[in-house]
Amino acid sequence: MATSSETSEQNVKSRRPAESAFKQQRLPAWQPILTAGTVLPTFFVIGIAFIPVGIGLLYFSDEVKEHVIDYTHCLKEGENITCADYIKRTSMQHCSCRLPFNLTEDFKGDVYFYYGLSNYYQNHRRYVKSRDDSQLLGRLSLTPSTDCLPFAYAMEDGKEKPVAPCGAIANSLFNDTLTVFSHISNSNVPVLRTGIAWESDKQIKFRNPPGDLKTAFANFTKPENWRVNVWELDPNNTENNGFQNEDLIVWMRTAALPTFRKLYRRVDHKELGYSTGLAKGSYELIVDYNYPVTDFDGTKSFIISTTSLLGGKNPFLGVAYVVVGTLCLLLGIVLLVIHVKCSKSTTEMINVNPRTPYS
């Protein structure tokens, strides 16, 4: 019989890793040695490359023209009360306000209208989950996803019905109506309600149920905070209704930060007088004020903007590149001075031995 010591020795041997370069950690490795000859050129290359890129980004950002109008506390037309207070006191009754403004320069090229919200946390975990993606693909079910609760069902004519589209995101759809009146042409600026959503969203994530929309949604009711049904979102364009409505699609793509803007309309440049953009002059913003934000200390704004090759106005990336490039150049110069003044010569480095005194 094998003794206990022999058995223990066999167990130890059985746990030995296989005799391979990987398991025995004999694979070749490379570790960079950080010397002045490798570090200093890296700093200078990064600095020289980043600064021109940052300047270019700032140039394209500055090319974008933008006009922002904060209309959170605009006064109700003909009365000395803000629309925010009025809709709060009258249980969301209709309120209109007008805000005159001037464009001091021509907005050439494609012009876009945005609405902006602040202190609005669309990135809250429960808010982001509160939707039914299967429903938004046109697969209607009388039992919406539990993720939509408590916005999955609503009362209509004394009867509880499933909501379409369900969830907190759809229920909080932005519903202010923003119109720009031009005193130059004495008419409203022509806009397009389509072409504002991502094509991938419209073609893949949002589909209408087959058949007539009103019939398809007969067993469903609108979200509690909506004033119209889902098939009536765009009365002038039947193809821009239902889950294919681009205002809905834009809103359903939740923002990552509490201060954000979303594309609202595109100026129709095919109309006479707007082919080259938006001319400087006197305008007026007409607001049908429906969306409350003052309860959570939020703000609302209307933005007129052009775009560049890199999109909208955002100087942050350009500033970041310039700052990083400048810091790298400064560090490179400082380290180069230290290296020249304080480093030992090549001969001294070669003759270093264990008995060489440290100084």
C-alpha cells in the first residue's frame, strides 16, 4: 500500500500546470524602456499634431451660426401672466405667447430649428426602460410590456384600455408648437416636419401596424398627457403619423445629459425667398405653450442654427485638442530642459558600475 506521503506527493504532481510556454509563463514579452529619446519625441509629436486639429475643429464650430431664445417664462399674449403660471393654474389650458427677435446676420445654407430643455433627466434608468420596443415595431398587443407601467393602461369612456405608445418616454412627448413669423416676407417661415429623425430609427426601430392606422389602434387609447391620438400627430401628412411620426421618433431617442436639444424642424429651402438660407432681419417666435418645465426648475429654449461639416456648434472638442496639445508641448520643453541640464553624458552612463557614487 502507498503511504500517505506518497499519495500527497502524487496529488501535488497532478496539479502541476502543463509543460507549455503559456502555462509556464515563458512567452516572450516586451516592456518599453522610457528614456528621453522615446518620451520627448512622443510629447512633441502629440503637441504638434493635436494643436492644428483643435484649431480646425474650432474653426468649423465658429462657422456655425446660432440664435438661442429662452421662452420658459414668456408672457401670455395680451395678459400680464407667464404661460408657465397660466397652464399650471388652469389645468393645462391653451396658452400662446410671442417673442420678437432679430437676426443680425444671414444664416446661409441649411437652417434647422431645435428645441432645448435643461434639468431634464431623460437618462434616468427607469425612464429609459419605460417603453415597449415590440409595440413600437407595430406588433400591437392588448398586454403591453410591464416596463411601461404605470403608463401601460389609461381610462377612455369609462373603460381601461392599453396605451399606444406606452411608457413614460412617450407619455412625456414634447408638445409645444413653435412657429417663426418673418416680418421680411410677412409670413411664417416654411418648415418641413420630416427628415429630422435618424433613418436607422425610422426604418428599423419604429414601424406602423399593417392597414388603416385608426382601425389598427381602435382597441388602444392615447397616452394620458397627449391631446391627440397617435394617428393624428401630423394632420397634414398621413405618412408621418403613428409610430412613424418623426417628432415621436426624435423624442424616443433619449438624451445622455440633463441639458439637451432635439431637432424640431428643417427650413424648407425650396420656397421662394429661402433658397439660400434665412436672411437677417426682424422675426417673431410664436409659441403654443403646452409643456410644463418650471415644476422641476427646468428651462425651454428655441434654437435656430446652421451646420458645418462636423455638425452643429460645439467648441468643446476643439478646445480639448488645443489644451492637450499645448500641455504636451510644454511638458516636452520642460523635460527637454531638465534632460539637457541634469542628465549624464553617454560616456558616464556606459562607465556606471555598482561602486559608482550616486550624485
